[in-house]
Amino acid sequence: MANFATLAAIFAGLLVMSHVASAHRTIITTVEIDEDDERRGSGSCHEQVQTEGLEQCEQLFHDIGQGGSQLMESQHFRPCCQELRQVEQQCRCRGIRQVVREEQSEFRHQGMQRVVKSARELPSACGFSSPHHCEIRAIWF
């Protein structure tokens, strides 16, 4: 019985120490892009996105990531929607994901959360019926 009590006490001590050791964490943010869906679409998506450039969308996400504005309040929102209108509908999410990927290194956890949330909602906010939302998975470490 004493051995069991000793073993239980050691286990409880290790459990407490593991919680204390994990109290200080570094958060690393990555955005996972599912390229397979994009490859199934038009072969010219990459070229379209490169041609359009989506500079206004880059500026929009930069503003949002820095906490400067909400999605539809940014001066870059409407111009970004105009840029996306020039891209075929099946390529829009690819363009949005590409911009998010490029902006990823600029922000910490909270800024990137705002960018990813806004990127998912951008097609709907722009009034596009399809796609209505973009699938962007953010992984927080």
C-alpha cells in the first residue's frame, strides 16, 4: 500500500511539473494552404493572380493585421473587391490565400487571426455568390 501511495505521489508531482513547465509558450503561426483544390481548377489561376497583382488586397490585409481597420471599413476594401472581380471566380480564393501567405510573416498571433478571419469572409463581404467563403486553415503553435 505504501508503494502505491509513493507511486501516486510521484505521478501527481510529475503531472504538476508538466503543467508548470508548459506555462510559458511561444506562439508560432502558420497558414496551411490546400493547393490540391487549386490545381483542379483552371490551369491559368496562377497567371491570373500574378497578372492582377491584388495589391489592394495586400494593403487591406496589412491594415487588418496591424489592427488599423475592420474588413469593410478599410479604404482598400472596395478596390480589393474590384481586383478580385477581374479574377475568374474559381481562382479568387487562390488569390486571397496567396496574399495571406505573403502577409503571414508580418504579424503575430492576434494580427494573423484577424487576417485569416477577414480572408475567409472577403468573398461574401464583396458580394460574390461563389465562392461565398474561402477555406483558409490557420494553425497556431
